[in-house]
Amino acid sequence: MNTADAKRVLETALICSHQPIQPRELRVLFDDALGVDTIKTLLEELQLEWTQRGVELVQVATGWRFQSRPEMREYLDRLNPEKPPKYTRAAMETLAIIAYRQPVTRGDLEDIRGVTINSLVLKQLEDRGWVEVIGHRETVGRPALFATTRQFLDDLGLASLDQLPVYDTAQAQANAFAQLNAQEDSAQLSIDDASSDETADNHPHDA
């Protein structure tokens, strides 16, 4: 199989897939005749070939996928005008702290934010698949340690946590998540400024 045909096979598989796919998983398309490094090279070439189109090929935490470009969002929203789910400022700040300070306990989160963390906030983030318990701190009470998931990275279109922008405060980080997510169709975060979930939201602490 020549290079052009191989790229066409990869292109078709990724367009038809509902989930990102790892290069090692794509080897089955070629009966393992192509190595992972070769497939990565072909994917990078495909990525360049799609640079002038409304859809782009990107690498996220769980593999490679095609997705719409940010500038196409306003047009696509006309096809699906449903309002995105609302997440409180408290939830966004909690998520930001977990992402930037992980692994953290609920106590750590409360120390940083300066307020008590509502259990429903953590449950909401866990239910969405963005946060999970990865263990327990070896201290009194063995509190749970929270960290972000690969689904969280996928929904923000990131391959790793290293790609998160650097900001000084929890509120700035929370706002950054909302901005990053504006580029994604798979997860639509927004901050509900009218929320009264927690009384100290107007005074975010440094994260």
C-alpha cells in the first residue's frame, strides 16, 4: 500500500470513529504491516493537509480525532441551538484547582478557595467524567485524592496537562477553561455568575 492510500484509510477510520484512536490501535487497519512511528508520521502529514479546511485533525489525551475548527462554531450552533449545560463559578474554580494542583484532597480545595466545598460540586464534576478519585492520602482519615481524567483533556481538546495555560488565580484558571472549551463541541462549559452556590465566590484565592 502506498502512502496516499494509507493516509486515505487512516482518514476514513478517524472520520467514521466516534472516539479518538491511538496510533497503536490504528495498526490493525494495516494488519500490523505499518509501525506506530510510521502511522504517527502519516497522521502528522494528514494534519497538515487539513489545515485549510473547516475540520482539523488533532491529538488529544486518548488519541487522534477530527473536530470542527473554533471559527466554525457559530455556524454549527445554528444546527444545534441547544443551550450548553451551566456550571457554577464554584464548580469551575474547583475544577481549575484540581487540574493545576492535582492530586488534591477536599481539604486542600477548601484551604485554597477559603470556603467549604459543596459535595454536590465534586459529584457534578465526577458525574461529568472530568474528575476522579485516584487514591487516598496517608494521613488521619485517609482523605480521597482528586485528579482530572483523560476525558477532561479530551473535552478540552488537549493532549496533556502541560498544554493548560498558566494563570495566577483560581478565577482566571476557571475562565480559561471556559475559553478553551469554546473550541470544543464535545463539552460546553460556562460560568453561571448568578449562582449563589457559595457565598465567597467574589473573592477567589490564588491557586
